[in-house]
Amino acid sequence: MDGPDEVEPPRFLIITGLLSERACAEGEGLVPICSGADTEGLRAALERTQGFALAGVVSFGIAGGLDPALRPGDVVIGASVVAENKRYETSAELSSILSEGLGASGGKIVSGVIAGVEAPVLDPKAKAALRKRTGAAVVDMETHIAAEFAERRRLPLAVVRVVNDPAARALPPLATSAVTPDGGVDFRAVFRDLAREPRQIGDLILAGLDFRKSSATLGRCGRLLGPLLSLGLSEL
């Protein structure tokens, strides 16, 4: 006689913006989704997870620095999320486990507010204005959508974001315009933009150095993400 159907254990939904971020967040108990810097596409993808047994939602990836004290590679654990005029709270239990676990692996770990936006924030003046308005430590284009989804599904939310470009650094426009719909990078678009505006090359080199630092930290965090979230299940 056949035994009862096995019930799939709940998994954590990991929301990222780039394929390189998603690659850092693959493991047992994790369901990574990549937005490709397409906010509406991300919302549509989240609607297709209705049949998933989910334990919680984690926004994971790199972010733009707003707090001048933060440097590339620093890790921000979200204390709350702010978008326009709404604020979302994160899970204190998950945030504590992630902060302690990731902190034990080395590097700077801070707790801070995460700002969510629908369009990239590229220059220092815009970053400073957003910092003044929200008090946020970093900004990205996925976390507020993750927060919306978690609130709607009544799921615990956590945020792990690694500072990529510091507050005083301007990102060249091609750094975001070259992101493909699936979260990859269109290198032909990069070369086309450089040919049209070669002045961007200096900022692009600095952006590449920042990205190397943030990616190394993100990879380290990703290797610990599954085990730490599994530990967090017992706290929820």
C-alpha cells in the first residue's frame, strides 16, 4: 500500500535583482527569484508563487549606499523598509539570527532602514536627498516589493543588502541600462554606451571595483543564508 503523500516543507522566497545575486542564493530550502531590475515584472513573478509553501521572504543582493559611513562590502540587515509614504517592519527574529550569523563570518554588519524605489538612484545629490527624506542606510529596487508581498501573504520579512556604490559615488547610467530583463548584463549595450559617451569610463571602472567588493561579500553571505534561515524556522 502506498504511504501518504509527502508534504513539501516550507521554503524561503529569496528576492534578488541580478542573476549574479540569484546565483549566491541557491540552496536547500531557498526559492530565488530574479527581477532583472523590472519592478512590475517582479510583482507579476511573485503572483505566480501562490502555490508555494513559504516560510518567509528575504530581499537579498547589493544596494546603493545612502549613509556616508558605509563602504562597499558592508552588510545592512533591514530593520524596516520605507517606500513613498509607507513603512514595513521586518522580522526581529530572522533579522537577529542573520545579523549574528553573518557577523560571525567577519566584515561590517549594521542594522538600518532600507529605501525601496521604482527607478535607479544614481548620483550623490539624489542619494543625499533620499537619505534626508527617509533616514535610510541603503536603497534598492526590490526590497519594497518584497515587503508588499510579505505583508499581503502575512509572511515574515528579512533583508540582507550589501553596499555596492557608496553614498558619494555616482553610478554611470550604463550601469543600470545594460541590465537585461532576466537580470544579466548586456555587454554590447555597455560598449555602445561607452562609444557614445566615453566620459563614463572613469565612473565605470570605479563601479567595477565597488562591485567586486560587494560581490565577494554577497557570496559569503549567500553560503550562510540557507543554514541561518533554517535555524530561523524554529524561532518563527
